[in-house]
Amino acid sequence: MTRFAQVVLAVTTLLSAVSVQAQTNCGGQSTNTAFNTAGCSVNHSVSATVPYLASISTSSLAAITIAAPTVAAMGGYTEAAAGPAITVASNFTYTLTASSSAFAAVGSYTKDKGDLEIGTNTSNVAPGSFTSMGSNVVMSSSAAATAASTTLYTFFRMKLLWTTDAPGTYSATVTYTLTAP
């Protein structure tokens, strides 16, 4: 017997052994009706694993510019500037947070990142309250998996300190993070 014939015979024997494991002997009924009533079946278990699935997107990656303050605003806050709309969809409960990097220094002065504040709303209207970005800010928590997406509109404002804020451009990076609790 050639080497090729031995391999074919071995593979055929292996396949026959495997297919026998999935067979059930049926028979012994004397009529079609008896056979059809008793039936003959083979069970096979099927399972699938569904992973955690989520998406997070922003309406824009463009830089947000907060309008230059007036003298009257010093010692208070700038007007609210619209940020991006954040859209989340997931098949699990989640928490959406926002965090801010430190402001880039202007000269030798570094503005406190807590002076940047964020507010969110489910409609594109400035919210009534803002939260300091000195630490992570919880923007949204879902109580259950969401079949549809959820959109939050973001707004930013900055606290102005007349006696310490040096003239210049203050910039920071805001990061949005989606986590499963």
C-alpha cells in the first residue's frame, strides 16, 4: 500500500468514527405510521457568547472656543460654549464620565483645571448647572442596557479670576470614557 493510500484510509477511518458518534439507530417499527409517531432524532447543543458591545461618538472633534470674557465677567464665569453631542449605545448598563487634562501653562502661570466646568443636557439647550472638571465628572449612568442610543449635549464654561489669570490662551483636553459598572 502506498503512503498516499495509507493516509486516505486513515482519514476515511477517522471520519467514519466521527460520524458514528452523531448517529442514532432507528428502526424496529413495523409501519410508516409507527416510525413517524416514534420518530428518530439526534440532539446537538448550540451556544453563542454575546460580548459587551458599545459605541461612543462625538458630533465633532473640532476645538471648542469659549468666547473672550468681558470686564464684567471677570470674577465670575464665561458664557457657556456649546461642546460636542456625545452619543452612546450599549447592550449593558454603563457609566459615561468626562475628565480634563491640566491647562497648558500661560507663561509661568498654570490655571487650575477645576476652573473648567461642564454641563450636559438631553436637548441642545445650555443646562442650568455646571460641574467642575477638577476630577472625573459622571455625565450619565444607564440603569439598564439601551436598545436605542442616548445623546447628551455638552456645554463648557470657565471660571475667571481677575487677580490671577494671566492674559493668554488656556487649553486642555477633555476625555469621555464609557465603562461598565
